[in-house]
Amino acid sequence: MVATYSIFVVNQSADTQNFWCFLAPPPELANDPGVYANSSASLLVISNSPVINYFAIPVQYTVGAGASNDSVGLNVTIVSNVTNYASLGDTWEADYADAPPQQGPTMQLLGTTGPANTISISSNAFNMVQNENAGWFANQSFGIQSAAGFVGMSWSPAPQQQRTLTPQLSFYIAIGDYGTNALASWDQVSNNAALVSVPGSFQYADCTVTYMADGSWTVSPGKPPAMLSGGNAAALSPEPNRELTEVSGNVQVDYVIAVHWNSSGSEAAEFTYLTGTLTVLTALVAPFAFMVLAGVEFSVQGAIGATTVNFTYSGALSAQYVRDLFVAGAEVFFGGGG
């Protein structure tokens, strides 16, 4: 199921910093010198910025394959020609063509019966020597496509090679002059970075990473202190199992507890219509008109003081994709209240 984790970044140093998010490699790739960090997710944050800055990371893995005139290596820019969303248990194959002519690869899903906690990526029997002699180099990638960009890793695949990966949701937050999709070494990325991991670094899918004035890092579960006081009008319930609710104008932030789907939904080739009832953690403070979950908007009907709302989705996303957004603890935004 798809959930979204938020990594808030706070800059307490004297200078403007460019924060980068990198997905830590799964154990199978951690010690492979031919696997490089690859990210296009960055945030420029001024010193002691009053603006809330964060990386929104969905738990939706991607696999990718490409071919270009650049060989996979340090500081080389690698962007996959073809990418696919992948689920745990998937087995994918990247099919590379023999050059000449120079062609990009294709990808196909071979099956969904692999080990439940793994994703496998293999390559076909292409002529690697012939291709590279012609200046045509294959690449393969694994990662997450976040709201800010791709966070993951890339490598040069060998013919008929299969990599079975056990994804782990750990991330490096680093500062520096990394280039967008320019490959970096793991030593370079992790040398002076904050490491955050699910679930230990998070509280209700939120984590705060602070770059301190002395160049050190702190990692704290939950949202930044600036969101818990002052103009954000936030309130924290003293009960240990209750969640933070923020109210600012006509916006409320809440969290998914449960969902019930109605039987009246329908799905066509290019249009999905779904209705259901959502239970959230904290009572609504207004009769909101819409809600946003993982970037997807729904119309809602709910009364002040209620913890349940009726919602409707109509759009081009598949029914399964929409259903998978509703996981316990996922952050949901309500708006349009009177």
C-alpha cells in the first residue's frame, strides 16, 4: 500500500544550504562499488528560514532502465529511458538492444510471485561488449519517485544478471553541490549527513532533520517545533496515542484511521469513480469541502465535530491506486471549510 512520509528540514547554520535526499541502498547493493547514489530531489533553504521545507516521500518504488553515450560512473548524469512503478514481490526484466543502431531498452513485468519483501530486476542477453565498443552504455536504476524528484541508485547491468533487492526505507539528508541525477559515491553522500529510517526516526509519518550552527545534525521524530507553536495554532493532545492536529485558516491536517468503500464505485479505461467513508483521528473543526491525500484530491462531506467523512474520487487514476493511498497513519489535509 502507498503511504507518504514527510522529512522536514531545518537550517540553523549561518548560510543558505542546498539539502539533498538520497535513498540508502538495500543490503544487496550496500557494498557494491559499481552502484552509485542518484537523486534529483533537493531543497534550497535559507538560514533560519520561517518557511516549512520538507521532502514528501511516497512508499512507491520504481525500477528503471536506460542506455546512453555515457558510461555509468562517478558524477555522470543518469536518467532512465523507461521507468515503472514496482511492488514488493515483483520480478522485472530490462531488455537492452544490441548496437548499432543505438536504441533505448524496454521493460517488462515477469511476475508478481517473488518473495514478499523483495523486488527483482534482471537483464536480457544483450551484447555488452559490442555496445560499449560502439559507445552505447546500459544503465539500471532502483528507487522512489518523490514529489521533489527521484531518489535512488543506478548501476551498469551485466547481461543476464538478476538483482534481488530487499528495500529498506532509510534516507540520507545531506548538503552539498550534488548535481541533479549526477551519480555520487555512498561514502561521499553519507560522510556528513543525517540518516533517517522508518519507523524509528518518525512519528506519525513525520521526521525533522536539523542542520545545526556547528555543522552537526539532529534527527527528531515528528514535525518541527515551528509547526507546533505560534502562528500555526497547533495543539498537541496529552494522551500518548493521540495525534497532532494543525488548524490554520480553513485547513486541517489529520490522519487516516480506517476506510470503508461503497459498492457504488466504477472504473473505465480512462475514468474512475469511487465513494467511501473515512475515519480520521481528530474531530473536524469545519464542514470541509475537499481533502488531499498523497497529492490526490477528493470531495468530502462531513460535519463539525465528526471523525468520519463521506468522500468521492473522480479522475484518471486507477481504482487500485486510489485505494492503496488509504493506509492507517497516512496524513490527510482538509480544506474549503466555511
